[in-house]
Amino acid sequence: MLKQKLKNHHIILASGSPRRQKFFQELDIPFTIDVRKVNEVYPQALKKAEITDYLSQLKAAEFDALSGNDILITSDTIVWKENSPMEKPRDAQHAKQMIKSLSGNVHEVITSVCFTGASFQQTVNETTKVWFATLTDDEVNYYVDTFQPFDKAGAYGIQEWIGYIGVEKIEGSFFNVMGLPTRLVYKTLLQIAEKAN
């Protein structure tokens, strides 16, 4: 359905994340991948979705020659806990510290998605609350050493072993925690396609 509505558009996914690429494949949206290097620095006064909105728009700013049928999609995800962001871990030790801080607590996963065309830009975001069980040191060490979650905000993937044994409940979109609010992306692309027709 969406594939047909987007037949006159060229979707550019600016993400090296295999999870996001798989989401687009499973949403049956044809796309090409174009990843640009971005210095992901943001003003320290920003909070929550302001950070991910800013960074997803910053990634879009790397593309300056979009044609009339291009729709560029950029996104960013953070974990927000105790009034501060948790991004990707620097190394194994940092990852273990991050997961231990999530253990027995609740946090938010926030993803922003920026849609940019030659004559428009629209940014949407979604927040999901995640409750973690109390994890043992052995469980944390096993997860980090085995799965090496260094490319993931908050140092964990909910779709991996840690999610199976550690997540007590969530409030909001499960797929958002994986890195893309799929329902929101589908709905926004549908609106953009309908406006263009």
C-alpha cells in the first residue's frame, strides 16, 4: 500500500544501522542507503526529544542537493535516565556500568525521525518507558562480553538476550526501543505521499 503511494519518490535512508534497514525492508518500502559522517554534538541545554530532534536534523543538514522526488530519512535514539542522556558506550567497561545503572530502574528510550525533501522538513519523535529487573553482575558481564552492544544507545538491545531476561515491562512502542518507531514512520510517510499526490 505505502510502496504504491511512494512509487514516484526516492527514499534515502541515512543510517548504517542494520536494524533500521531491516525495518524498512519489512515495511516494504524501497530505499537506498547513504550514510554521511556527522559530529554528533548538541547544545547541553537540550533535554529529552530536543536532543534527538536536533541530532536527526543535524544529520539531514549533511545532504544539500535533494531532488524533487527525494525523501531523506535521518534518525537518532537516546536512552534518558535520571534527567540525563545515555548514548552509545565507549567500551566494555562503560557498557557494563551503563547496564548496571539501568538495572532495577525505569528509563525512557527516545527516537526522533527527520523527513527531509527538496522543499520540506518534518521531524517526529516517540518515547517509550522501559522497566528493567534487577540484574546480577554475572548477567551483565555475560551480556556485554557475548553480545558487545557498543553500537546501541544505553548499551543494550531489547531484541537480544538482555531483553528476554531483563525487561519487566514497557509502556509504548517496542520497535521504538529497537531504534525506529515504525508505526509513526509509516504514518508520516503516508501523509507526505498523500500531500504530494
